[in-house]
Amino acid sequence: MVSRPTPHAPERAVDRLLTRNDRTETASPLRSTSVTNGRTRFFGEDSLIVIGSQLVSGVLRVTGRLIIDGLGILTVQNLIELFGSMKVKGGGSIDLDGGKIQTGSIRIENGMIYVGDAIVIDSATNTIRVGEDIVIDGATGVIEVGDMILDPAENGGMIKFPGGGEVYASGGALSLYSSSAGAYVTLAGDAAEVHGPGLNWIRIDGAGIQFVGLPTISQSDVPDSFLNAVVSDSSGRFRRVVA
């Protein structure tokens, strides 16, 4: 209803019209509004500017692209469901602070990668564990299989067995050591050697068979022998005949 000036009080009517005009110019019609079963459209760039924190209690559906500028932080207090794929570009990264990533039987958590319950890749210790018995050290290359150790650095490559035996590959030769007794076998490119626990050993090469440190026996104990002959004593051990 529009007020019109009356012949009796025209000034009062004009005052009321000016007051209503002032209220219209200073009013905020969208301060508290709601749209039910309708829509509000904003056309152009930066048409909707939100200052402060706003609440979406239902579903915010973006059919185009959602760009986060400024700090570039997207905070989600609960679950994120991603249908499709995600790309990280520009040298960015995905940092987990106490969280985890899981797909099927693979889980990434606290600097570790779990493949089922059997395989664990640990970035802190630089190791890979397979079950309870196999440990691979990424820094040294050492592999432990139960009580057996494979070390690629020691003596050109070493395998140590639980019983104490060891295999070495050094300088093109392969050596098989017994336990602490000290006996070992060496296979080189041109010869094979069998060493006992003492100073006695046998060398086989292209020139023949060489006995080193062979025990001796007196020629008087072997009447039909000659000096430096190799004979077998009563226990079946070889001896070299000396004067």
C-alpha cells in the first residue's frame, strides 16, 4: 500500500515516503533468506564470494571443477570416498600424519608398507621382512633366512649356514669352509685345493697333484721304498718316505 499526501497533512505523507525509501536503500534482503524447491544462479567469474565459515548440511555437488586457492588446504573431518582416479602434479606429495592408505591387502602406514600379513617394508630400518624368517637389509644387501646369512660384501660374497659352515666367493675363487675346525675347499679357475684343519693340504691343477705338508715316514720302516716315495701306512694315511 502506497501512502499518498492528503490535503490536510501533505508534509507528513512526504516524510513517510522518504523514510521508506531510506529503509529500502539500506536494507539487506539476503541477510536471512531460504530457497525451497528452487535455485539461485550466479553467472560470471567470482560471482559468489563467501567470507567466513559456511555450513553445508546436505550434499554439495560440483559438476565442473572445484579449485582451492589461498592456503590450498582441504580439511575433511570424516570419510572421503573417491570414485575414479587422483593425480598429484607439480611436484606435490601426499603426506600421512598418523593415517594410512589401504588397497586390498596392501597397507601403507607409519612409514611401512604391509603386503598381507607376510611382507613388511620398513623405511625406518631400511629392511624388507617376509614372514618370520626372511629379512632383507636394503642398506647392506644382507639377507637373513632364519639362522642362515647371505652377505654380498664380506670376502666377495658369503653364505653362512646355521651349523657354522660358510661359502665365500673372492677373487674368482669359491671356498667352502667347515665350522671352527678350519678345514676348507677352494675351487679356483686353474686349481682345486683341499685343506685340512692343520697345515696339510692337496692341490690339483694342470701340472698334477701336489701334497703339501704330507707327514713323513722313515725309509727304515719301509724297506722296499725309496726316498720321497708316497706310501700308505697301516691306518691308510699317505706319508712321504724320508731317510
